[in-house]
Amino acid sequence: MKIFKFGGASVKNAEAVKNVADIIKMFPSDSLMIVVSAMGKTTNALEKIANTYYSKAVTGQSDFEELKNYHFGIIHELFPYQEHAVYDDALHLFGMLHKLLLTKPSSNFDAEYDRIIPFGELISSCIVYHYLNEAGVSTSLFDARTFIKTDSTFREGKIDWIKTKQATADILLPYFDQGKKTGLTQGFIASSPRNQNVTLGREGSDYTAAILAWCLDAEEVIIWKDVPGLLNADPKYFSKTRKLDHISYRDAIELAYFGASVIHPKTIQPLQNKNIPLKIKSFIHPDEEGSAIGSETDAASRSIPSYIFKPNQVLISISARDFSFIAEQNLKTIFGLFAMQGIRINMMQNSAISFSICTDNDARRINPCIEQLQKDFAVKFNENLELITIRYYTQEVIDRVVAGRKVLLEQRSRLTAQMVVKN
């Protein structure tokens, strides 16, 4: 069995959905479990709707209608005859979303976020499911929330591996044991012990694919992207990128953790545990080899520096008010606040009297944390920063990338250099 993951760009319009069917048809002898993301920039649109809903209790109708029109535009191109069942199914999902947006939100934004955002994947999978069957690819649609089981950590669900493996065995394995070739489900979404929606973190569809691969003992996972493979830099930043042909699980997880957008950070661990290969391939040129992630990095890839740029960073420096040392008890308090607010540390450094972290500048999480820290510590922070990470660096490479900008914080290990810079 192979696990295929198609991200938002690979299902962003009618032609893209048709291309998904063409790619699946290239593997007629394989059992395939397909994981799809929300279409295009739908998650961004739903995040905007969620923010408006939470702040005003009633979302802007124009945002909702724009999202609905976008999806029905794709449906009209794929299914010219409005008697097709996809119209009723999609209308039902949008009706459920609209009804939700007319209710009063709770005081927990993360819980409300996870009630709204999954509609992107639910609507996308509905459309892709109907088109695959229309195109002659016999497919069944499975709700990922019935077998991807987590705790109740909204927006960053922690997988319950025992329950997930059992549910996957109960729901998916009998389907494939009957000789069925293609199943379809949603990425990114799961359910809590109370059957509430829980998401796995942004770009979490990759992680869903890895979870299913681990549970089903898959032969391999292929993530289909709009790039030729795993590149050494984001093409938005570099005009001349280079493809990494073969890299190790360790290098992949380091790059993903530091912010490489091509792979979700949690994707690698379940695959490495069972030595399941991960491939990154182009849905534009599906015949090309792409990139492979496995046990080793080849010599050619080790010679290529990889660059990761994370904008919109904030550097927070914390020190004791009486100029005393930052000791273990202080750090316990500080890390406890970070954990409570769900703040992910991208880089940290401590001296005798201060402790500094670099993190994404999410005001909804950062501002309450700073207010709490200021009760016991002196806190300074700088905004509008960028975190640069270089894997397999040289001094020449660092000098060229920093290009005279002010470096506020720097760390180097044997293979990786990180700099927090002010633009």
C-alpha cells in the first residue's frame, strides 16, 4: 500500500482535481490511501472567518459567500449537470458551516478554530471523491475523524497511537482486504475523546499521511507538490534553488523543525520508526524522480546548503529584576507559561542573568504570555524580525545571506547555523 498526500495547490481548481485523477490512474496495481488538504488558500480564508466569528459572534457574510462561490465554481467546471450528488453534499457542508457561524462562540478560541477550520478538508474531499468516481477511479470516502484519534489539545492535537491504530485497523483494513484499490480521506483533522474536532497544526495533512503509513505499514508515502522535489530553499526567496535528491530522516526532521514549508515537522518520526520511505514529487511532472527521504543523506545533498527563512518573528529576553542568575527554578516558571500559551520556541539562548527565545509573533499567544512574565521578570522584546536557518553552512554562505543586516542572536552547531536578524 502507498499513501498519497495532495496539498492545497494540487487541488486548487478544476484542472488540478482532474490532474489528481490522472496521477492516481498511473498506479493501477497499487492499493492507495489518498489524503487531501483544503483547496487552494481555503484554510487562510477560514482562519479569517474564524477570527471574525470569534470577535464579533457573527462572521462577515461576504467572506462566507466568497468561499462558497470559489468551491462551487470548481464544482460547476467538474460536474456540468447540477443533478449530480456533489451539489447536495457540498450544499449540506456549507449549510452546516453557516449554521455554526450563527451560534455564539465559547470563550476558547482554539476550540472554535477547530470547529470551523476542518470544513476546508471536508468540502475538498467531498469534491475530489465525487470527481474520482466520475473519472472512473472507484473510491470510497472516509472521515478522518473516525480513526485519527487525539487528546483534547485544540489546534495541536497529540495523537493517541493505540486508539488510532485500532480504529484504522477496524475501519480501513477491511476495505482494502476486500480488494478495493483506492480510499480517500482528509488531512489535518482528527477527533478528541469527546468527539470534538481537533486539528494537527497548520500543514498537518503531511502528518496525517505519515500516521496512516505507520498504522497501515505502508510501502511508502508520496507528497505531491508544485515543486520538483525537496529544494534547498524556498523559491520565493531564491531564484536559483537546487533539488536535494536523497536526504536522511535526521536531516529532513531538522529542516522541517526549523521551518521548511515542504514537510510538516511531525511527519518524519512515525516514518523513521518503521523505516517507511517518504518521497516528494511534482504533480506537474509526475514522471520525474523527485526527492527521497530515508536512512541516509547522499554526498551530493550534503554539499548543498539548505536555507530556511521565517519572517514575523519576535525575540523575547527575560531577566530577573534583582540582577540575579536565571536559574532552573526560573526556567521552570518560564517554560510553564510558554507551554500554557502554546508557544513554540524556534530558538533559545541563555546567559547568566537572561534567557532569550525567538518565536512566531502570534499576538493572541504572545501578549498574554508577556503580561504574565512581567509580573515576575523584566521583559524586553523586539518585533518584525526574521529567523534564518542554514543547514550545511559555511562562513561565506552566512555572510552572503545576512548581507549586512543586524544580527540580534546567533547560534551554531556542527551542521546548522541560526541567526535572528533585523530587516
